[in-house]
Amino acid sequence: MNLWLLAAAALMFGLIPCGIVVFTRDAINRLVGLEMAGLIETLVLLFLAQGLNNPNFYDLALAMALLTFGGGLVFARFLERWL
Amino acid sequence: MSGAAHLAVTVLLAVAVVVALICCLALLLMKDFYERLHYMAPVSTVATFCVLAAVTVQEGWGQATLKTIVIALVLFFMNATLAHVTARADRVHKLGHWTADPKEDIPGLPKHVDSERKR
């Protein structure tokens, strides 16, 4: 296991507080937890791409970042209008 | 990779991971929604740019670094936009409108400023 994979494994622990916020708080706080989880997951995918030494995996991290952005916007709009 | 470069990558990665973990913990511990919202910023700025620096030190200029630059820029601008949109959604959800109301009570504002504002 190299340094990048170790960092990815350590960073995965950051998903636990995000999960607790998402599963226990009200709707708007859940959205913040979801956005933070998206950020953490993007960094984890970046670490995995570098750790596994496969440049193609960087596209996964980029896709994750863009989808987190789009998903956050959609959920925020949904909360604003319908909840 | 030389010893100094390896040390630099280690330190940069450690800073990124520690900052991200502290922010995740703060997300859980903060009581207020607006306080909680602020803790996305260090992850998308400090942690992300530390990772970018670490990739640059290890790989030099190449495909990996260019893709990491794109990801870092997306995360940087994403955080600013998402924080604003989420705070706006909360305000509209609670008050029913986004625009400023001169009669609205703003918590923490000094009394003389508040009375001047409402006049």
C-alpha cells in the first residue's frame, strides 16, 4: 500500500460524520452533509487514481466533482421550491 | 522521486487529509446550519490545492497534473456556488422570499446599527 492509498483510506473516515449528519438531521442540513460527502469522495477518487497509477481514473474524480455540483444545485432548488 | 520530493508529498497529503477530517468532524459538531455550511470551504480550497501540489511534485507537468488542475478548479468554484445556493434555499424555505426585508431582525447586529437600519 503506497502513500496515496493510505491517504484515501484515512479520508474515507470523513464520510462517517457526513453520514451521521445525513441520516439524523433535517432536510437542509442533510444537503450540506451530502455536499461534503461529494467533496470527500472526489478527493478519495483522486487519491485512488494517483495511488493505482492509472491516469484514466482521474476522469472518475472529475465526473464525481461535476455530478456533485449538479446534484447539489438540483437538491437546493428542490428544497427551495417544494419542501 | 528524491527524498525531499517524497517528504513534500507526504506533508502535503497529511495536511490535506487532516484538514478534510477536521472539517468533517466540525460538520457534525456545529449546532447551526450556517456554521456547518462554512466547513465545506477548507476542504475545497486548502485540502484540494494541497493535493494538487502533491500531484504536481510527484508527477511533474503531465496528464495527471492537468486533470488534477481541472478537478481543483471545479471544486473551488463549486464550493462558492453551492454554499450560496444552499444558504439561499434555507432562507427561501424559512422566510418565503430571498430579498432583504428592512424590518427583518438580524441576530447579532448591534442595537444602534439595527435601529438606524430600520428607520
